[in-house]
Amino acid sequence: NISFGSWVKLEDYVYLGALGKGKLILGDNVGIGAFSRLIVSTSFNNIGEYIKIGNNVGIGEFAYLGGGGGLDIGDDCIIGQYLSCHPENHNFSDPSKMIREQGVTREGISIGRNCWIGAKVTILDGVRIGANCVIAAGSVVTKSMPSNSVIAGVPARVIKSTVQLEKTIA
């Protein structure tokens, strides 16, 4: 259930858990940093969807990438250490039941192409990040973000357009 492209590099102690409805797919020229975990399903009772990582993607050490609701990372992304992607969320609306007995919702996570994600970023279920985005280190992304955005904060918000940034540099 794992598909490797050409020139995939897994550093020491990378764990791939591919039990899922779909595959765990690593595109061409993908690098995964040491001690990272890519896990499609966290439970045998509730099989997850898939993880798909595009071509020319580098992911730093100690990343956690879940695939419960599906995770797509577009081509040409660079990702810092300790990225945490959680494409599922526990339900907790019924106070008469334990949280673990209320199930999960799964909307998935999608990250567009050519994104730069800083260290220690957390991305939660249901988030769609457009292409050409920069996410500042330490951000917690709880909602979808448009293409060409510089994103920062807890919770994360758009602070600038990458188009504006290019004009500032030029």
C-alpha cells in the first residue's frame, strides 16, 4: 500500500504506517527527515484514507503526518521540522459520553504546490492551503487559506500576500 517515486530519501527512524483505504504515495525526489511518522490510520477500528506527497518535496525531522481524512501535499513544497498534520478531529458534543466513544470527523487536509511551511507548524482537519503560500514557524492553521498568502499566528491568519512581498523585494 506504499508507492515510492524515484529518488525518495527516508532518513533514520522514519515510520510509514500505510494501512488505509487508499495508498501512502511519495512522489519523485521526496525527502523525509529523521524520526518522522507518516500514519494513514491510527486505529484498526476506523481505517484512514490516504497520504499523498507530490514531487520535489522536502520535509524536516520529527514530522507527524496523519492520513485519517486524507492528506495531499503538492509539488515543490519545503517543510520545516516538527510539522504536525491532523486530518481528523474528535467529536465531543455529548457530555454524557466519553470523547473517545463519540467518533471522529474527517474532512482532510490539502496543501497546494510551492509552499514553504516553517518549523513547528500545526495544520488541523478541514484546512485547504492554496499554492505559493508561506506559513510562519509556530503557526496553528485552523481554517483554509488562499493562494499567494503569507500566513502566521495562533490561530493563523493571512498577514500579507506573497505578490505584495515580491513587489517589496524588487
